[in-house]
Amino acid sequence: MPSGTPKASGAFRTIGEVSDETGLPQHILRYWETRFPQLRPVTRAGNRRYYRPEDVALVRRIDDLLNRDGYTIRGVQQLLAERDRPPAATPSPLPALQAIRDALALALRQDEQAA
């Protein structure tokens, strides 16, 4: 592809292209791959990295958190881990509601018997 021709938004990007787009040096991108397990570009023959659009979005988010919002590497790791963690299962309110219903039914029966 001739230089200057923009790639499609869904196209894979090389580490050089991501570096140019984000202004981050390539060695920083490689380092982040070791620190953030969520950042895993596709690797091809010769260990060439190809970043998917979601990888580029993650690079931008990490950059914002580290360099603009003042987070540490550890803080960003925790944020990303929390985002990837499945939500905790909330207990069903059904047993509690059934217990209330049973207690009300019992009270109504006792009230009818007393009358």
C-alpha cells in the first residue's frame, strides 16, 4: 500500500503505524505488552506485531490513564483487571420474598382463626 493512503478503520496496524498514530515510541508499546495481559497484538512470522483496532483503542486508553490521568502502571493494571472481571453473582431475592409471603399467609390464617 503506498504511503499516504489511509488504512481502513478495521485494518490491522503494524507497531510502527501505532507508534506514529499515538506518538508513543515502539519500545514503550513493547513494554506495555509485558505489563498488560489485555494488550496482545497478533504476531505473525518473524515475530511481527499487528495491532487490531481494539488493541489500538486499549493503547490509547492506557496512554490516557498513565500520561494524562496520573495513574501508575499498577493502578492501570488493577483498573483493567476489574473491567475484565465478570460481575459477582448477586443472590436471588426469591427465597427472601417467599419467606415473607409465607409469614404473611400464616399471619392471615391466624387472624382468621382468632376472629
